[in-house]
Amino acid sequence: MSEILEFWGEWLPTLLDGLLVSLKVTAASLALGIPLGLVLALAVKAKSAPLRIAALIAVEIGRGTPALVLLQFTYFGLASTGLTLSSYAAAVAALAACTGAYTSEIIRAGLEAVPQGQSEAAIAIGFSRMDQLRYVVLPQGLRIAVPPLLGFSILIFQSTSLCYAIALPELMSQAYSVGSNTFRYMPILILAGLLFAAICIPATLLVSRLEHRLDRHTR
Amino acid sequence: MIQTPILKPGPRQDGPHPDHAAAGRPQPSAPVVRIENLVKRYGAYVALHEIGFELKSGEVVAIIGPSGSGKSTLLRCVNQLEQPDGGCITVAGQRFEGGKEHSRAALDTLRRTVGMVFQSFNLFPHMTILRNVSIAQERVAGRSRKDAEDRAMHLLARVGLADKAGQYPARCSGGQQQRIAIARALALDPQIMLFDEPTSALDPELGLEVLAVMRELAESGMTMIVVTHEMRFAENVSDRVVVMADGRVIEEGPSRELMRDPKTERTQRFLHAVRDR
Ligand SMILES: Nc1ncnc2c1ncn2[C@@H]1O[C@H](COP(=O)(O)OP(=O)(O)O)[C@@H](O)[C@H]1O
Ligand SMILES: [Mg+2]
């Protein structure tokens, strides 16, 4: 047992480097992907048919394509067309696209959950379409979307582990390389799993508490 | 039976905003709302069949009739929340023909001229009560925040809720929420107020405080169209009553006369049914 702890102690810094990369990729993907999701959600509800159809297609492609395929595409696929991205940039691009597609549905559901009467009241007091959205529908709809968005963020964090496939030195890749150097896969994978859990379990608890609080506050 | 005058009686203190002067406030006897041959369809279903009536400035009209008869639809056509399919609605001199697109400017003017109060209040739950009443003044009328808030406080005081200004709507009773909704609708100094069953979602005693505010508003000279099941309000506060059934106006007349001595058998049956409840 103490031997395993020693092994963990030796390689923990390596895994923490990987964890940091995972967190950075998660943060960047969300920072780009959630605004993209908002834009797609609005475009899917737009009056203009071409815009609507384009957005729908983008969302369906983003949701229909496995994240691993998106990653391979941004890293290897684009490289073959001459656009070479670093593994970090490719990871962020792929996961942001995935985030945009999924969160557009979450955000759209949030916006649609805002009662019709809210928009009608806004129209009746003369709000422009932009102001209806900005002051009435978005603040309420996004608030409804916060818990599922946070839940999705945890999934994106977990799916950074797929980035081992494009040689990004994130947590999972680091664990693999330690494993292949030391031939001790089991303990290092357990440590990686513990690190994932150390982030995901508190985050999940936090989300459900937040969900409760938001529930209590509205109506 | 309606006690506690919450609004101060006497001459109206919130006359039309100077901006409206340009649009030309109609002469006292000229119709401020004229509805002609109004038709509204939902798919193949005809919700309004060639409705027509007029409203003079300062007049209060109650619309009564069984559920599903098209009262809400009619009211919502007046401020173009629903687009009519035929006929014409003229509001404060501005014509809105059915089946046509209207310019943004025409709709903006319309919505500043017409205030609306909904059955379910529809206050903005994420804004304080003060903000609910001030925001349109800033965004739509372009008033400064200070002016908007001063005016909002004045209106909240008039509906008896100045002490609630900093709270959120969820903390208020239904009657209080509806009074705030009235203040919100008054904030842009409309010439006409539309009420769609403003007390139907309320317990009777909470309904009374809303009716008291409406009564004072009527006495202050506001032009009002009130869809209501409150027969006493229709009889005692409104000048005229319009009875609707199946998307048609089946009877209209001075309120006391119509309520006491309805001409059509359909109206008699309806009044009988609501009064028995
Ligand atoms: N958005 C809509 N789509 C389809 N039918 C509607 C819609 N709104 C109202 N209707 C129909 O129009 C009729 C009149 O409705 P409404 O104006 O709400 O009646 P009232 O307010 O007198 O109860 C009803 O039969 C209702 O079902
Ligand atoms: Mg109705």
C-alpha cells in the first residue's frame, strides 16, 4: 500500500499538469462554445428561413457527430487541407463545436420555457424585439438553462480525456504515458480516475444545490 | 361595496405625455378607437366575425360574454398582439388595416398609446417592482433613469404600493401584482387602457382592491376597454357594455340599461348564468 502511495506521489505532478491542460481546454471550449450555442439557439428561432435551416443543420451535425470524430477532423482532417492546428487548438475547436451544438438545444429549451405572457407583456409596453430578448426573455431563459449548462460542462470536462487521440497532454494522455513508461497501468489509471472524480463529484453536488436555489427563487 | 379609494380622485394627474400632443389627442366626442368589420381567423376557425364598435375619449366599455366568445382576441387585436385578417382598427387617428403589415413606427406609437393589463399579470419576475414600472420608460420613451424611477414611484404610490418598490413580484399577493401591472401599463401615459379579465385569477377580496384602482382610473377620465366577468363593475363603472358570443357582438348599449333590461334572449341567458354563480 505504501508502495502505491509512493508511486502516486512520484507521478502526481505529471498528472496534475495533465489535469491543468484538461481544465484549460474545458474552460476555453465552454467560453467559445456556450456563446456559439446561444447564437445557434437564436438562429434556430430566427424569422429568416435560410438562417434557420443553416443553424438547424449545424446543430444536427454537431450533435450527430461523435466528439472523437470531431477531434480527429479538426486535428488530422483539417491538416490534410493545409490548415494545421496545434493539438490544443484542435481540441478547443472540436469541443467548442460540440458544446455549441448541444448547448444550443439547452438554451433553446430555456428560452422556450419562458412563459408566452412575458413576451406579450414586453410587446404591449412597446419593447423592440431586441429589448424583449435582452431584458425579458434571455435573463429568464438563461437562468432556467444554468443547471443543465453546468451539467453539460462537467461532461465536456470528462470528454477532454478523448483528446489523448490527438496527442494533447491532458490528464488521460499523461496517465497513459506514465503507464507505458512504468508498465503500471492500473495504479496510474486509478489515480487519474480519482482526479477526475475530485473535480466532477463536487461540481455535480454544487450544480444540484444551485438547481434547488434557483427553483426556490422563482415563483 | 368597492371601498378604499386608492387613487386620488379629481383631475387626472398623468395627462398625456407631451410627445402625444403631436399625434393629436382627439376631440372629446370623436371616437378614439374605431373598430370596423374586424375579422380574425385561426386557420379555418373564425374567432371574430366582422366586429364593429366605437369608443369615445374618456369612455369606459365593458365587454362581457361567455368564455371562448372572442373577447380576449378582440382586445389583443386592438394593440396588434394579434394581427387581424380583415377590417380596420383606428386608434387615436391611426388606421391599422387587417391583413397588412404595419411599420415599426406605427406599432411603436400604438403601443405607447394603448396600455394593457393581463389576466395573469405577467410582471417580469426577475426585476424589482420599481424596475417593472420604470424600464419601458427608459427603453421605449427614452426617459432618464431618474425621471423613469420618479414617475414609477409616483405611479406605485397611486396604486398604494410605494413601499414595495424594492421587492420582487413573487413576494406580492395577486392583487398587489395586478396593481403593479396597472402601474406598469400606465407608465408610458397611454390614452387607452385594455384590461383582459384583470380579476379572474384573483380571490374575490383581492379582486376588490384591483377593481378599486380601475374605478378610480375610470373616474380620472381614462379611456378603458375592460373584458370582465364582474357584472357589478360592468353595470356601475362602465358607460357602455358590449356583449359578445361566438365571435360576434350580439348586443351593446348603455351599461345600466343593458344590464337591467337586456334585449336579446342570448344576453338574458348569459346574465342569468353568471349572476347565479
Ligand atoms: N392562438 C389561438 N389559436 C387558435 N385558436 C385560438 C387562439 N386564440 C384563441 N383561439 C380561439 O378563439 C376563440 C376565442 O378565444 P378568446 O378570444 O380567448 O375567447 P374569450 O376571451 O372570450 O374567452 C376560442 O374558441 C379560442 O379557442
Ligand atoms: Mg379571454
